[in-house]
Amino acid sequence: MNISSRTDFTEIEYQVTDQIAIVTLNRPERLNAFTFAMRRELIEAFDRADADDGVRAVVVTGAGRAFCAGADLSGGADTFAHGEHPESAGGELVDGVPRDGGGTVALRIARSLKPVIAAINGPAVGVGLTMTLPMDIRLASSQARFGFVFARRGIVTEAASSWFLPRIAGIAQAMEWAATGRVFPASEALEGRLVSRVYPPDELLPAAYALAREIADNTSAVSVAAIRRLMWSGLSASSPWEAHAADSRIMAELGGAPDTVEGVTAFLEKRPADFPMRVSEDLPAGVPSWPDNPYGV
């Protein structure tokens, strides 16, 4: 087993085990409440995963009994006050408009070139939940609890969740959860399509690793990165004709590429494929991209 870890993070853990990056929110004494130090470290972790061709998938989970209890409210009533210098609180100013810190994490995850699996092991509330929306697959423990609690704090849905959540759960379900701000169980999250599957607590991480392992062992990294971009960009395509044009461009680019040759040959020879292409070097030019973000995510 090949294991490498980053030891210079203070509020998350980052470990790569056999091509799977495991990102663990690591403030268990505070139920992994979100801080701007955690924000910086999460963005750096996804930068690291994207730059490492040895990483094929990312699993995100929480230490202890929570996934993430939302923003750290230890600052009291001024927790969400930006004042004259919002960047000092960890937010960003873009064209004079303050951008929320959770949103910078969500947009960085959205830009990931590796598939991202959330293993939601316990309470996921506020930004602790919205940060999972740009993740590709959400798995939950039966002990997990969920809450878009913003209206109960006098603020609004953040982290671009007004874009992500209706696309995941539908506008009616998204508005029910957001307008009431109530906390709900894993069974309701499953019924509302917020999570894909629910597991007993001791089966959650093994299930997430097994899913990541299936990706790492059987697929082309370049194909998965391109598919991820096609899927997410397709949510905003104006028609299936636009989507057809996008995937046709990439099909034309990859049709004779080394990974395609290897995938077909391995199938015909009834053996596992050994894909030679690398995301850092070989991503097709036609893969949809997101607008450059002036704040680096």
C-alpha cells in the first residue's frame, strides 16, 4: 500500500493512499466547524490533488462524530459581518463585491479535475453542507443530519448553493429545505436526492473508498476529467444540441488517442487496461472550462 500525507495542515488532514486522496476536516472538538484557515487549506488540498497525476479520486469526510457543523460561530454576533475590509475575514473582494469564503471552496471543488466523493459521517449544516454540493457523489451515514439553516441565522444560502441545490434536488425541495432552515435526517436526504446512498456508520468510509477504488482501477483519468467537465457544464447547456457539439469535439480529439487505443485493446484482449495518458499533460483542448476566477479558485 502506497501512502503519503501532508503534515503541514492544521485544520484538515490530507493523505493519498493508492491513488485516492483522503481529505478529512479535522477540528473534531468543534465538530469540524468551518474557519477561514480551513478554507485556505481545503483550496490548497484540491490544488495539490489536481496537480498530482497519482491521485485518481478524492474522498472528503470529517473527523470524529461530525462532518462539519457549519461556520465557527465563536466570533459571536459579528461572525458574518464583513465591515469595510471583508478580505480580512477571509472573504474576497472582486470588482468591489465581497465574495463569501465558503463559496471560494465550493468553486474550487467545482473546478476539480478529479472526481470528488463526500462521505458525510455526521452532522453537515450550513457551509458544512453547501461545500458538498459541487462534489460529484454524496454518501451518508445513517447518523448524518443535514440543514440549510441560513434563514434561521438571518443570512442567505451561500457557496453558490442557489445554483447547485435546485439542480440536485429540484426547486421545490430546495426551497423547502432553505426556507424552513430545518435540520433533517439522512433518510430525507436520500429521498430528496441530496445523497446517493445511506450506510450504517461503520460501512460509510469503506463504501466511499470502494467507489473511489473502482474509478482508480478501471478508468482513464483523462476520460473521467473530461466527463466531469461535460456533466457539470451540461447543466447549463441551452439544449441537447449544444451538449452534443461539446461531447462530439472531445470524442474527435480522443478517438485515436493512446488511452482510447489501450481501452479498446484491453477489452479485446480481456485484460485490465493500463491507461498511459495523464490529466496534467493530455486533457483535450475541447474540454469545457470555467471562467477564470480572479480570486484563484
